Amino acid sequence: MTVRERLAKALNRAAPPGLLAGDFVEQHAGPEARAAVLVAVTDRSEPGVILTVRRDDLRTHAGQIAFPGGRIDDGEDALAAALREAWEEIGLEPGAVDLVGPMDDYRTITRYLVTPVLGLIPPDLPLEPHELEVADCFEAPLDFLLDPANQRLESVVFAGTQRHYYVIEWNGRRIWGATAAMLVNLGKRLWT
């Protein structure tokens, strides 16, 4: 089975039990902003995922590791927004992405409803981080990121309540929060 076939099969099956809906979903009253991210998987025998490191001087999520993505503009759908944001943030040509489809929406603590969009890209593309938004971009092994043994559940007290979130440590990089949760969901779709 090809990488694309494996990813498409995962998206086309019924949602498995235990998918993560979001951060503090019980506190989400009222409208949410819509956003999309591109989960760009490299088409190679051992696929990887392209991730970005946000600049340290950004107003929100400074220094965090994330998928390329952002707000869905008026007149856009999630697929178009994910492709546009990946082009703006890391210079990923939209035509280089073989879109597999949208994954399960995820609600963030910052009141965004995020649609991760799964796409397949050729390996070793020359990506260039946008100097005002992205400090770096890198490829991490898909199998490592999706292996439950590498997905550690941590907790913090927030607003007087114990909260849990996932962390994935790879090659000295800490992937956590919404990005890690979306990877956990993809793993559940692929392996269940």
C-alpha cells in the first residue's frame, strides 16, 4: 500500500473512539474563529511530517512547534487556507501538495476551531521559512510522531483545574499542545 493509500484509508474510515476534541472544550461558549493547518507528509519509504518553529518574538505561541497554518479568510475553505498558509510560511508551492483531505477538527484554548488538512508532498523540497513568522522548519519521522510510546501525557493546573495535554519529544524538539493532539488523532486513525 502506498503512503497516499494508507493516509486516504485512514481518513475514509469511521472516526475511532478516543479522538481528542480539543483543549478545554467545556469552556468553549460562543463563536470560534476558523483556522486550518497543513499536515504535510513526505512521500518516501519512511515518511516524515513538515513542522515549523514559530519565531520567539511573536505575540502568540512564540517559539512553539506547529504545522504551517492560520486563520481561514473570507471566501476560503480549510483546504485553500492550509495551502495558502503553507506557501506564505515555508514557501511550499500549493501545486506540490497532493491533498488527501481534511482530518478531524480540533478546538484550541485560544478559541480557534482548527481543521488539519492532510497532504502528501515530494521529499526534500527546498522550503524557506518566512522571516517574520517562522524561525525554522524541519521534517520529523511520521512513525515516531504517531507511536503512542512517544506521546507522553502531561498535566498542569489551569484556572484551578487539572488539565492534560500531549508532548512528543523528538531530536531535542518539544512538540506539544494542539499540534501534538492532532498527531495523536492521526495516529489513532492510522493504527485503529
